[in-house]
Amino acid sequence: MSQDFLIFVFIVFAIAYLSYGSRDILNKLLIAFNIKIKTKAYKDFVILWHPILINKFPFYVLLNATEQDTFCYRTRNIMRHLEFVDAEEGEFITETMEVCVSASLAQITFGWQDYLPPNLKKIVLFKDTYYSNLFHRDVKGLTFAHHTMLSWRYFEEGFKDETDKLNLALHEMGHVLWVNRKSYPEEDEEIKEWEWFAKQEMAKMLDNPETAFLREYAATNLAEMWACSIETFFEAPVEFKQKLPEIYGKMAKILNQDMAGRVGKIKRGRSTMIS
Ligand SMILES: [Zn+2]
């Protein structure tokens, strides 16, 4: 091993240490250099979870084999990175829940090389709705600076209808990206432009709620507008692109993925097969 190479490795680690602290350095480096280490444990993970992801995640079905491999790899990595807390104080949380929650984050950050939002550390799972002391009412999910709370009942409900633009997991993971948005300075201009179009639409929604494409709750504030737009981006992308092309276009740029294009490609493929 040459001295220059050792100096290079030392510099890379020093930069990583200064950037991220001692925790997760290796993980961050692997992500930054897009290096996948496929251990036997990873291969076993794919064998076990591939059929379950096919059943539970419509997004996963739309991916080609290489993308599915990336999705599995990222899901497992997210799962290992996050702490899952059982709010029921029993043996409520299962591996399926951990995989599915991690997969929902892998879905919305699929276009990014750095798919781990830096501030998200913990997922708290409840069986059903739970009482929020902050809002003084029962809620299905909430996202804070470093953790997200989810009702498992409504998590599952969200994936039952894949086109109704209602998906708790995608909504809350949308909030995670919103909370972390300052960590993505390269997206800053795009987010500002998205905000400009979003504000126009929110004003229209308040004036004419009956003709709005996005659900009423989106007009509450920019954070809810973003979270509801994330749900719609994945559950009704073609319609979203037709009805609100500027907002859809900015989201596709920020997320670095074009869901309408992906869905359209699959549909075209199917019709070619039929004819
Ligand atoms: Zn929300």
C-alpha cells in the first residue's frame, strides 16, 4: 500500500469525522461513494423481504431488477440506522413493521444518492391513533426534529389504496424531508421555487376549495402542502403532472425522480405486451 494512498484514506476519514462526527462515518462514506457491501446477511434479507415488498409496496413493483436491489439495500440500511421504539410497551413492533417504515423512506429518497435524512434518528410506533399533548387531540402521525411517530393501523391503511392520495407513511416521511431540507443546500433554489408555486396554489385552494386537486389539508401551511404533495406525487403522479405541472415539475427535480414518467413507462410497456 503506497504512502500516498494512506494519506488519501486519512484525509477522507478526517473530512468525514469533521463533517459527521464519529457516529455513522463508515455508513456516510459508503453512501457518499455509492459503495454497497453485499454480505450474506444482506442476501438473506433480499430472499426474505423481496416477496413481501412486492406485495406491500406498489412503488417497488414499478422498479426494474437493479433498482429493486438498490431499494432493498437502502431499506435495510435505513432500518439498521434508525431506532424503533415500541410505544405500546410490549412486544408490538415486528421486523415487518421496521422494514415497511424503512421502505417508505427509501421510496421518497430513491432519487438521491444520500438517502438517509441526517436528523431522523427514531421511529415511535403506536397500534392506533394516540393522544398528542401538543395538539390536545388524537393524531395518526407526527414528525419532530429527530423522530417520527406513526400509528401502525393508519400506516397499513395508507398502502391499501395506492391511488387515493392518502398515505400516512409517505405524508410523515415527507415531513421528515421538510424538517431536513436545510441539510440539502443544493436543493435550496428548487425548494424556493417550489414554495412560490405552492403558495399560489394554496391561495387558490382557499378561494375555491371545491375545485382543488390537492386535499383541503394541504392549504394549512407550507409544511402540510409539501407532505400532501408527496402523497399525491406517488399515488396520483400522472394526474398531478396534468393538473399542477409547475408544482409537480419542481417536486420531480427536488426528489430527482419522475413518478409520472415511471408509471407511464410501465403502462406503455403493458399495452405493448398486450398488442
Ligand atoms: Zn402533516
